[in-house]
Amino acid sequence: EQLGKALNGDCGDNAVCVDDKENVQKVLKEHQNWQRWFTVAKIKDATRMKAKTKEYAEEKSWPGSEYLGDCLRAMVVCRGGKESGDTIYQTWLQLKEAFCIKKGNGRLKNNFATAGVLKGDKHQKPPDMLMNITLNVEGCMPMPAEIQVHHEEILELKESRDHLLYEIYRAESISSLQGAGQASNNTKIIKKILEEKAKVMEKKDKVLEKKEKVMEEKDKVIEENAKVIEEKDREIEKLKQKLLDFY
């Protein structure tokens, strides 16, 4: 509700609320002129929160739970096109005002600004905006939350098969992957990707095996040639000795 109120107004048509991300295309067909759509995710699974807490405790300080900022998550997707930059900027201004994002009360991580910039051995993340906010609801204690702002076309690439492989790589275990919701929603896709990768690796192994056999054959030829040369060197030495004896 607060997110919807923050987004509606200065950016053309009202932002479209999508209750279930799986139905986004169906919903957007009913709003052909949409400029932004948003959705609120389910609360992060306890297994994933436990894994992140452990990670923060090891990398930062114990107990680590104080660094959890995305247990409550929402995302805003801005339509691609010539006006996308303005739409993203307008979204930031609206959210900044609505949730009072400032030093000491929230944070902005603007990955659009650092796109293509590498820091040490860290890989650049896909361009987007991550905002940590404090969600205040009457009658409840303040809660940290994360709002992601995406460009429509970049998000499509981010959620492609490569991103699924990244989720597999990042997960500490199968249970944590299930906790992130990836295994239950994308098991068939992940399985297919892994099968394809396995086939590619199998083909590479066969090629390497053939190359090893070729190298072995070449080594044998080189070894045989070396023996021939060695034998000829002996014959030459014998001839030299005979000539010396003759004179």
C-alpha cells in the first residue's frame, strides 16, 4: 500500500501492482500503456536468512542479524525505451521522499552508476538500484526492507539462465537454494541447464582425450626419430674413427 502511494502520480499512468510475479505478462496486457509495475515478494525464507546471518557474522561482526536488510522485499520495474532513464530517476525521487531515505535512515546502492566498473576481483552486478528503507506501519515495530528498481530489458537478462546458474553457485547448499525459492520454481529449468552443461563438458572431455592420443602418437614418433638419429650419430662416429685409423 505504501509503495503504491509513493509511485502513483508524476510518471504518467499509475504504477501497476502485480500480486504474483508469475502473472506479470497477463496483468500488463490489461495495461498497455504501463510505465512501471511493482510487486512485493514473500518474506525471505528462514533458511536463507540463517545462511545470510552466518555469512554476515563471519565477514562483519556477530551476531550478523543486524545486517539483514531485505527480509521484506519489493521490486519496481521501469519500462524500456527513450524515457526509461527519466522514469528510473523519477522513481528514485518518489521513493526517497516517501520513505525519507537519507543518511542514518536508509541507503541507496546505485548499480546503474557503477555499471562496467570493476573493483578488484569482484564481478560487476547487473545495473539496478537497491534501496534499504525503514518501513513504519502503525501498531508495529519499524522493519528494514529492500526495494529494487530495475530496467525492464536488463531485468530480463538478469533473470535468464545465467542468473539461475549464479544462484546455484552462490548457494551454500541445496536447502538454502530451496529457501531462496529457486529450486521449487525453476527446478526443471535448472536441471535442463545442468544437463546441457554436462553434455558440453562431456564433448570437451572427448576432444581433450583425442588430443592426448594424438600427442602420445607424436611423442612416439619423436622418440623413434630420436633413436634413428642417435643410431646415425653412432655410425658417423665409427666412420670418423676408421678414417683416423686409416691415416
